[in-house]
Amino acid sequence: MKTGGRLALAVVAWSLSILVMAVIGSWLDRSVFRSVESQTAMAHVMEAAIVLLAALVYWRCVPRAPDLGRRVIYLAVFVMLMMAIGYFMIDVAIVLVTLLFGL
């Protein structure tokens, strides 16, 4: 598989992981974790997992560049792309969680 296809597949998997974590987090929030402190800790753990997954995607799928300038451009484009996709998927996750669990 070429680099572009591998990168696109990894980004799709990363964006779907946001949905999965939102549903699991909402279920745990309603059934297991009742205190505000535990909910906050769980949210921070999930956010860290999403960021670490994005860093892994960047490390494994973004092609190496011969010079520093091009590598910085790759990083900037990757971060902007992941932020845009992440914000969209968070909105989708909010709608999905609302449909599944109600307000």
C-alpha cells in the first residue's frame, strides 16, 4: 500500500476511534463513574489517548523529508488536517451519544 493510502486509512481509523471513545466514555459516565473527579480523569485519559494515537499516525504514516523546512510543513498540514477532522468527529460524537443515551 502506498504512503497516501496508508495515511488516509490511519486518519479514518483515528477519527472513528473518537466516536468509539465517546460512546464508551458516555456509557462509563452513566454507569460506572458517578463523581465529577472520576469523570474528569476519564476525559483526560481519553484525550491523551487520542493525541497519542495521532502522534503514532504521524510517526508511522507521514513520509520522511530530506530537509527540516519540508518536515515542518508536513507537520503543520498534518496538525491542521487532524484538528479539522477531530472537531468534526467530536460534533458527530455528540450527536451520536445524544441519540444513543439521550440528554
